[in-house]
Amino acid sequence: MQTENNEKPLLGADNNALVALLAVNLVVYVILGLIKVVYYLESLPLEQYAAQIFQPLTLTEKWISSPWSLLTYNWVHDGFWILLGNMIWLSIFSNTLQVKGANKHIFPIYFYGGILGAISYIIVGSNQALLGAGVSVTAIVTASIALIPNYKLLPNVAGGIPVWILGIVFLLIQGYGLVDANMATDIAIICGGIAGFVYVMLLKRGKDLGKWMHQLLHLLNNSLAPKN
């Protein structure tokens, strides 16, 4: 696997993809929460908030009227504990990718997992909304298992826990949660996981699906840099 920088980025580094993903998810949650408070203080019905603000950001069977929801649904959470759980798993497995020098691939994996999950959800069809980072986090998990399965977390605890074991624990928890979910959500989660696995398999063969994102980011950075 080829990477531009094999060193794990510092916590506060501008290029730390994990911190960026955590920040965006948290900021979106806080902003939506503040908007909800405004509706409440203005004595507006919360159903109106849901219809005007929240639902258009989630992926539903009426996605054609809000096509941006294909890109926004996996940044929107409807509960703090769901958000916290997703962010904990995201942190654990994204950190593993960073250890392997794959920091720049974290966002592309998150992106492709979310997109493939959204497409599969639309194809299957459902009258229940798809939201939350679960689909993209599953992509990160399977990517970590595919890339560095034997890397051990918490090495001081009983010799460490291999990534593949913790990944199986995550997948079992996901599977249990999917028992009561609709088929479209189940398939979206599965497709998200497939996206992460395929991304890494192609990367090992020299095919970087995130290359265009890296080039676009580089172009944007150069265009925004101060001119002498």
C-alpha cells in the first residue's frame, strides 16, 4: 500500500482526518440541537422542525426532493447516545488506520461507505429514514480489519486485543441492532462494510479510489494559500 505520509498525524494537526470527522459530526449535532431549541423557544411545533430542518437531511423514500440527503444523512444523529457510540467506534478503528499510515484514506472510506449504503437503501426502498454514521463507521471497521487485522489494541491488557476480534465484536453488536431494523437499513449497513473492504483490497493492488479527493484537497489548499 502506498501512502504519502506513513506517520500518524498529531491530534491537533490540520490533516488529522479522524479529528475532522469527529468535529463535523459533533458540530452538526450541536447546530441541529440549537435550531431545535429556537423552535421550542419560539413556540413552534417540533413537528415543524422535523419536517423543515431534520428530515430533509436524512435519507428517505422521497430523497429525490432532497438529493443532498445522499451526502448528509450519515452526519445526522437523532440521539446523543447513538452519536457517542458511533464516534467511539469511529475513533478506535480510524486510529488503527492512522497507525498503519492510512490517515488520508479515512475520509474516502467514510465517504464511499456512506454513498454505497445510500444507493443500496434507495434501490431496496423503505418508508423509514436512514440516518447516522453507522453505515460509514462500518466501512471504517471493515477497512481496518482488511488492512491490519493482527494489530493489537490495548497491548498492556492480556497481551492486547487484535483488531479483527474487536471488529467482530462491533459487527455482532451491529447485527443485533439490525434485528429490529428494516431490510433497507440492514442492506445499507452491509454495503457500507463491503465498501470499506473493497477500498482496502483495491488499495493493496495500487488502485487508490480516494486519489481524486486528495488531488481536489491539494488544489483547494493551493488556491486558498496566501499569495506572496
